[in-house]
Amino acid sequence: MQNQIDSKTGPQGYLALVLHAHLPYIRHYDRDDYMEERWFHEAMTETYLPLIDIFDRLLNDGVDFRMTLSFSPTLLSLFSDPLMQNRYLKHLERLIELADKEKSRLRGDRRFLPLAEMYAGRLRILKVLYTSCDRNIVTKFKYFQDIGKIEIITSAASHGFLPLMKTEEAIYAQLATAVREYERYFARKPRGVWLPECGFTNGIDRILKSLGIDYFFADAAAIEYATPRPNRELYAPLMTPYGVSVFARDPESSEQVWSKDFGYPGDYDYREYYRDIGWDLGWNDPEEWEYIRPYVLPTHERINTGIKYYRITGPGAHREPYNPEWARNKASMHAGNFIFNRQKQAEAWHSRLDRPPIIVSPYDAELFGHWWYEGPMWIEILSRKIHHHQNQIRMITPSEYLERYPLSDTGFVNESSWGRNHSAEVWLQGNNDWIYRHLHQAEERMIQLATKHQHLLSTHSMPASLLKRALNQAVRELMLAQSSDWAFIMDTGSVVDYAVRRTKDHLGCFNQLCNMIDQEHIDERFLRELEAKDNCLTEVDYLDYRVLVAVSPIAIVPDIQRWKQLLEETGERPNTFMLAWEYPPKYVGGLSRAVSELAEALAAQGEIVHVVTTSHWGSPDFERLNGVYVHRLPLLTSGDTDFYHWTFEMNLAMVDHLVQWKEHGGRIDLLHAHDWMVYHAAREIKHSYGIPLVATIHATEWGRNQGNLHTDLQHKIHGIEWKLTYEARRVFVCSDYMKRELTNIFRLPEDKITIIPNGIALKQPLSATSSRPGRLPWFRAEEKVIFFIGRLVFEKGVQVLLESMPRVLAQVPNAKLVIAGEGPMKNELMHKAEHLGDRVAFVGYVDNALKESLYASADLCVIPSLYEPFGIVALEAMKHRIPVVVSDVGGLAEIINHGKDGYKALPGHVESLSWHISELLLQPELGSLMAEAAYQKLQNEYNWEIIASRMKDIFHDLYFFTPEPLLIRS
């Protein structure tokens, strides 16, 4: 009932203004001259004290405002640390002293003296505010929350970018520590969390739910690409399957403030950030330098003082004096504009939703005051205007909105961040990717130590209390090394040396502590120094890292129970491991289908078959699929890695996985490598464990290029193919043609090569009398459909097929060619077909369902390849009882008996191809007879049950064979 009342008589929409407040832990207990520590001083002076000031004024004037602030635990540590409080007070007093000196220096200067007086007065007000709360501003923010004007939420302990952490334990520890820190400061549990950089990946919501968190914020992309897409889009929270609500960042309101091109802070009447007297004075005047020198760093490095006298003025270098009255007027204008635009948004969505929309406008807190000097003033004016001058929009906190509207759409949130390209790109690229292998190793080491010492047993040299201190300090060092700020700084290129030093320093201290714990000898003096240096996050608990449920030693297997079950299932009989770079549902070429159908046919005959391949979006890392154990390995590579180097990364992952499998009790009795891409992994495991190796060569680089190897890459691939055939005990090929090719180009002995043709699944064969399904509605009844499916590359011969079409159309005017598939020649082929008009259709990549429909609609299938080791498409067409015309080349020539179960055209010969196509289209009875004969051949010679039985016999001969030592050819 309350929802109905609100929707009719309440506001048309709500505004959730969210400020994310965070600084990395930049406390340096031994020195006060670090430039980075000034970040805290500037934030206090320009953002956090001004926010308290405006909250006080709004409260005193009876303005009913609402705001949400997230405070990272590291920032809360800086706020409440006595050392930082004392240093900031001294800094503030020096600024007041400088402002007073500026009043004297500028006496008589009508342009700048009023500004100096403004700063002197303003700084004194801030000092009164600071001292009135006993230098701990956390108490003031707590007060505003306690009376219901703001909602404070937490963030991860050290603001680590959660999606790039390797283990769930590390993510849990960051969030659990943050929750406990929040309770210590605010005497209540947090209801919401700001995920650092809005970084979300699957599973984080489950951890949040376990910690009692009700909601978090995410980038718009997280909701725009959610599954299913929510009905209320960005204007109401979405609930994840674990019952945690997600509030999406509103792009429009964000851009109005954030945009460097048209955002409010760039207005010419606002104060110029980059003109500061710390930089302006003393370049050519020694007296000026002596004047300003005490207010920069003791190292005499120039820094901002916060005293700035110019407005932005315009796009050029010219600057005019700052006018506070102009700036205030402009802030009022921009606040009004912001409200107007939010009203329009609310008006547009109010009638489309079953509740008033919520517009979530999140920003970095330091944008307001530090970067945009007038930002706090803008917030104050905005709050007053919303309260006094309109009733369409009301400010609200997320918790209040959830209490009023607890029901939400449910969906899976998309992985995203509010960084560049809505991804992890900022925190994982060439300038900073080196840190993650060290951070991931540290996570794993912390988990091992926490699990080992979870019961805190004392030793003769390590009292339990000392051990606990060391373990907790190790957690602090790890978390501080995980801070997203260091990777961010490395990406932006500012103070990179500092970010690198901090990362290495924390990891170094972490590893030193871990070594002491492992050696059961803790240097207490060293520990005390670390506790004094990095004394933040007092609520860390090393037990957050312990393994609560025993996990499998194999990364892609979910838990120890499943691992034990696997050992039982596979431990009694030989295990064949196939290595293939693609496997369903990943389809790039024909290899994926050939490997999967062979593997499944062997599994159906009782063999234990594993396929080790690469991960594919939406597919599980490990599963038993149609009887086959499928291992899909995730690869960590940069976005611009080419395919050749990508295969090397894949091989490293395969070796690591197979070693883990073998070392932890799994069986590997035979390796079956499919093509050159997996050579390195196959060879390494063969020689490391003495496991027999066989290989299937599905095609060769020499054959694909018709013997013309020109590039360095082509020669490399050709060389790896030879090495694979040399290392393999037995080499399988799909046709006699391929056997001759390998014998010729690699000089392989004939008895090393076995012909095992590809097969086709005949699970539901058509009866001889059954009719095919009706045609797709794309085609007219009178049209004769010619079907091609395959990769659009030169060796597939589609260009020859297109050249033959005018001759075919001269004989069969109602013929229509349908080309399914993708490839690098697509644009060229489409251009080549333009003059044929609607007689040629390119349909692109087709899924299995559409492919079946296209086969059902076709009168003829044409495979005009110039090079074809086998030709699985021919078998597919034969399965559907469609007559075929193929090139008389390679393995295709062996499948078709010319004139009996199909036609073979001369390869690359336009007239020959067009004649055979026209013949079968004009004589459909002849085509039907050939198609039926082809189907019978398919059952007798290309049935997977027969093929798998042959392969099974060969495997059994090899299972217990010990390979000979590696011989090096001269």
C-alpha cells in the first residue's frame, strides 16, 4: 500500500548522491616530507572539512538532505591516527600563516588581496571545525549518520581491485576486514559497500551476502549487460541470485559532472586548479623563492599550497583573477541545471515503472573541493534547491529506497568496473601486469600459513601471541600491497617510482614475515617496527585466509570431494588425455568437431577420455560432457597477443595443469596431441613422465599453402609439425592423401602413420522414405538451393564457386547459392559476388540449429576446396541425403566415388565445377540416387562406432608402452 501511495502522491523520482572517499595508506611514520602525504592534507582542507561545514549549515537551516558516503578503511585509519592528526594540524597552521603573509604581500593589490583575505578567513574556520571534533572528523560523520542525514558505507580493506585477486579467501579477507573496521568506527554494521573501482566479478555477491551486506554500486555496464536484462534498467536496483541489490551508476548525471569536455568543473568562472602560488612564485625572483620555500617540501620540491588566485578563464594560457561571486552564481546555475535534468529523467521513467525511479550519481569525493573548488558549494546549493524549490525529486539513501521498494528484478550481473572501457584494463596492462604473479603467490602463501596455524599452537621459540601478531601483520602487508592505487598510478604514469616502491616494500615485508613464521623464529624487533610503520587496519584477522572447506589440488576442479570422486572414477583403468586448442562449444575450424566426436565415441565404448583445452565464455572449467572429462584452462595473456604466442601461453597452462594432475595422484596413460598447437605441452609431459604420445595431424602448413612457405611464421609452424610427428609413437591422419603428404614432406616411415578417417554422428538417421523438413521461408519453392559451408579462406575455393555461378545460372536460372561461414576473405568474396545480385546470399556464421535447417533446404552441397585433408562437410551433406559436388583433391577425392555417390570436379576448374553442379540440379532423380548411395557408404565406412573401435585397439597396445630415450637427429 505504501508503494502505491508513493507512486501517486510522492516524488516522481529519487536522487542518490554518492561520494566515494578513499586514499591509499600514505602515512610515513619516520618522515613528514613525502609529497604523497600531502594528498591527505589537501583532501582534508579542500574536501572533508568543507563537507562537514556544509552539512552543519544545512542541518542548522533545517534542510532535509540525504547523501551516501563510502569511506575506505585506509582513509578512516588516516583520519583517526594521532600522528596524522598532529601533522595535519601543523600543516593547517602553516597554511594560515602563509595566508596571513599573503595579505601583507598583496596589500594594495585590488585584484588579489580580497582572495588572500578569503583564504585566511576560510582556513581559520576549518581549524575551528577540526579542533572542535578533537581532530577526529570520523566522529562528525558518525553524528550525521546517527541522525539520519547521511548513510556511510564501507569499501574493501585496502581498496584492492577484487576481480584481479586470485583466491576467494583474499577477496573475503578484504571485505570481512572492512566490515569489522566499519563496526569499530560507527558502532553498527554497514548495509552497503563500495567495491573498489566498482570492480565486480562473479561470486563477490555471495561473499557480500555472507557478511550481511545488502547492496553495492556498479557501473552502468554491469546492469546494461546483465542476464536477463532487468525490466527497470538502470533506474531501480537489480537483485543478484544471492539476494544482494546492485545500484547502477547513472551515465547521464555522471557525465554532467565528470566529463572533461563539458562537465561543470570546467566552467571558465570556476577556480583554476593548476595555478597555485607554490608553483607561481619564485621562478625569477630569489626573494620570492625564499618567501615561498618554507611552505613547499623540505626537499624544496614545489607542490600545491591550495592558495590559487585565478579562474579558468578560457582554453588558452591566459588567466584572469578568480571572482568568488561569479563562481557562486555559476554553481547555483549548475545546481539548477542538474536538478532540471534529473526531473526530466524522472518524468520520462516514472510512467514506465511501477515505482519512482532512483537516479544514482556517484563520484570520487575529492572531485568536490580538491579538483573542483566550488564542488562543496554546489552540493550545498543543490540540497537547498531540492528541499525548498521543487517536489519532483527527493534525495534518498540506498537503504531507504530498499526499505520502500524491497522487491526487485533478479539477474546475473556483468563483470565490469567504472574504469577505462568498463573493464579491468587500467589495473592490468603493460605497465603494471608484473605485480599480479607476486600478489597471487602471496595470497596462496597467506592461505597456507593461515590454514596451518589456525589453531595457534605455541612452539618453544614462538609463543602463540607472537605468532598471531606476525600472521596479522603479514595480512596487513599483503593487503597494502594489493591496493588498487599502485596499479592505477603505474597506468597514469604519475609518481610511478613511489607506487612501485610501495608494492615491492609491502611484498618484501610480507615475505620476510612468512619466512620467519616458516622457520619458527620471529624477529620481534623487526615485527614491532612493522607494526609501528603500518599500523592501520587494526581489525585484520589472519583466520580470514584459512581454508574452511578443503579444496582440490587441481585449480579447475571445484572441491576436494569432487577430486576424490574423480580419482575413484578414473583410477582403475587407463586414462587417455587428448590435447586440443579448441573444443565444443568453441568452434573455430573443423578440429573442434573432429576431436569431440572421436572422444565421445571412445567414451561410449568404455574408455576413460580426457580433453585438455582452453576456456570458453559460459562453459564450466571442468565437466563430464557426454562421457568425456573436459578440462578448460583459463589463460592470462595481454589483449594484443598474436595466435602463435598465444599457443605458447596455452602450452604453459597445459603443462602446469597436467603436472598438477599427475603429481596429485591422477592417471595419465596416453597423450593424444591434435595438431601443432599443443606440441610443446605434449613433448614436455611425454619426457617428464615417460608417457607414450600419439598425434593426429588434421592439416599441414605445407598443404594449406600448396608447398609455398614464405613467411617466418609459416616456417616455424612447419617445423613444429615435423617435431610433433617425430616425437609421436604413432601418427594418425584422416586420409591416404594426408599419409602421402606426411611421408613426402616429413620423410616419415609409412608404418608409423595410421589412417583413421573422420566420422559422423548418426544418432537419428533418416529412413529412406522419410521426407526432409520443409524449407526455410527465405527460399521460394521454385529455387534450386546450392549450399556451401566452411571457412572463407583461399584454400576452400569459394572464389572458384562464385566464378562458376554465371555458367550455372545460364543452365538453371532459378539457382541460388547460399554461403555460410566467416573468414578473412569474406569482404573480397562479397565484392566478387555483387554482379550476381540476389542469386548469392552470404549468411555468415550459423549455429547448429540454423545449419541443420540450411541442409534441409538445400538441393545440392558443393565443396570446391583447393586443399582438403579430409572434408567433414561432405559427410554432413551425405548424412542429410543431399547430393554433393566436391573437388577431386586430397581426402575429398577418397570419400566420393565419382558418378556413383557424388561428382568430383577438377580442382580450381570453373567449367568442370559448373557442369557438375548444373547436371545434378537439372537431374534431381540422379542426385537422389547418388545421395542414397552416399548415405549407405556413410553407415558402412564413416560410422564413429567402427572408427572408435579401431582407435581403441591401437590405444590399448600403447597404454603400457615405455617410450625410447630421445634421439637427437644430426
